[in-house]
Amino acid sequence: MSNTTDDRLAPILNELKLDLISKNHIVENASKRKEIARTFISDTITVPTADMYAYATLATLGDDVYYEPSTAALEAHIAKITGKEAGLFVSSGTLSNQLALRSHLLQPPYSVLLDNRAHINKYEAGGAAFHSGAQTIAIEPANQHHLTLEEIKNNIIISSDVHFAPTEVVALENTLNGTIMPQDEILRISEYVHSVGIKFHLDGARIWHVAVETGTPLKELCEPFDSVSVCFSKGLGAPVGSCLVGTKDLITKARRFRKLFGGGMRQTGVLAACAAYSLSHNLPQLVRVHALTKRLEAGLEEIGVKILSRAETCMVFYDPSSVGVTYDEIAQRGSAHPEPLILGGSRLVVHIQTSEEAVEDFLSIVRQLAQEKKDAGFVPTDDAAAGAFKDVYVRRAAKIPK
């Protein structure tokens, strides 16, 4: 190349250069990890550790649209431990759920029956309608905890009447808002759903929590379902990824739809390695997570705060109006703390990087506010305890990530 060509090319190359690594990145990342340890809005905010990064660099470098060895090994492992024939690694739980629905469903009109609080129903941007042309039938559980077989039977559409969209998929979520669906109820629903020729899908983003809390093998938890979605980036702390499992035919179809949806990825080995690391090293930490969540719940009850949804796994929902305190007051006091707390309304989520100090500081803030209200003359009453937040799954401004 001549000097003239070099001279003309140099400005272009210089313009395109980018160095996004801060000179202070070690300090900044340490600060971010400290912030995450004091954040209660979701378990999606966890970050990779140095050991996870180091493990990821050892992964293979294939192209997953063609074949990527580390990713294929992860898919095979998840299929094995869930008792399914095949698996498909994808970028998110939303994509995994939507691929499952699109692969199960053939020709509209049809409907998907689910819990009205389900992620598929509320937090996937209407994906069932957009991607699959499916109507959703959303049921509010009478027990405010989980759907029952009777509710499924009362709302399912099995009819040749042209006015209705027949139900072709029933989808459950376990855990849902941190609560565990009873396995015996799942088995009852599964037997009925399959007896009438309908597919059964599980959004098992946090199914790891169920396995750890109940001591039930993952295969047993997943056996009743035709397809299952599991997530690595919520409770397990990997940076990216979910996996859809099911029959070989279903996963073959889902792989094609993944490409069609724009979800085919290239060098995913590093992401698969992070997921593998999380299974081996982070999953055991859920025992501590559940214990810390129960400590949080017990502390709130000691103060007199009303519990809206109990700490079955990693979440607890609460209403501080029973002690005269508002969510905004708690959030403001938390943000003003010398080591700030990040809070988001009625839902408190504990994750593998939550610190015990953060839990104690949160309880101290609520305790102090409750005492201040009491000193100012607030007297708890049944009406106050019944309070403004009867919907046990309120999220502040409805903007908190799943």
C-alpha cells in the first residue's frame, strides 16, 4: 500500500476507533457490584464474577447458527436434567416462551390459557398475539396463589363453535412472583390437559428455586410439561440466556423460528460457559437466598408490617401502610442512606449477590420510620392494615423488570 493510500485511510480508521474501557473500570465495577448487593428490585441485575469471566474465556468459539460445541453441550445437559429430548439456547426468557408457543401452535384461530399474572401475559409485549396470532385467556386465581384444575376446566375452550378460539396451549409459571405452585395440582392439570389433546408449557424461569426449596429433582418438576423454559440470568446470575427444552421435533421447529425471529447468534460459547458456571457454582447459593428472604419477611412482621405474599423462595411482597409508612418514604430514606438502597414498591427480591447488611439496613429503615409514625400519633387499625395495596403484585410505576 502506498503512502498516499495510507494517508487517505488513516482519518477513516481513526474515526471508527472506539475504546469503551474506562481507566477506572476496576473501581467502577467494584462500585456497581456494591450497588447490586443493595438492590431489591429484581434478580436480573446480578453480574458475572471474575471467576465466571475466567471460565467463559475457555469456551469454544463456534458459530451457533451452524454448530457451537460449548452451546450444544449446555443444551444437551439442560435437556437431560429436565428429562426432555432436546434443548435450544436463546438470548432471553421472553424469546424462549414465545418460541415455545409459536412452535406448538399451527393455524389460528386458537387461544392460550394462563394465569393473569404470568410473564407471558403481562411482560412479553403482547408477543403471543404478535408472533403466533393467539388470543390469551387470563385467569385470576381465586386463592390468589395458583391456578387450580377446576379453574382450568371452567375457562378452557374445547368447542367447534365458530365464535370461539379453541384452547391449544395451557401455560403455567413456576415460580410465579416467588411462589411455588403445588406439584400435585400441576399433575392434576397435566393429566386433564393431555386427555383433551392440548399442549402444556411451563415458564420455569425460576424453576431452580423450586428444586432447591422443595428438594424435588428438576426432571420430576418438568415431567408433566411438553415444553419448559428455564433462565440462567435471573436466579443463577449468568449475564445472558435461557433454554427451551422439549421433543426433538419441537426444538427443530423452534430453532427455525429462532432464526426467523432474528434470534440466531454466532459465538455463543462464552455465554453458554457462563450458564454452565452458574449451574455449578451459583445454584447452591439459592439456599442462602431463601433463608435471607425469610429473614426479611420475619423482620417486617416483627415491625408490624403486613405481608401480602410470603417468602416461599426469593421474593416477599409487603404493605407498610399497616404501620403508617409509604413505599415512597422507604425508598427516599433508602436512597439517602450512607450506603444507598435501591427499592421498588411492594416487591422485595433477594438474589445471590444480596448482602446481609443490605437486609438489616432495610429493616432498620422501616423500623425507624414506623417508630417515627408511632411517635407522631399513628395508631395501627384493621383498616390501615387492609390498606391501599390489595393487589399483592403491585410494582411501582409498573416499570420494574421481571
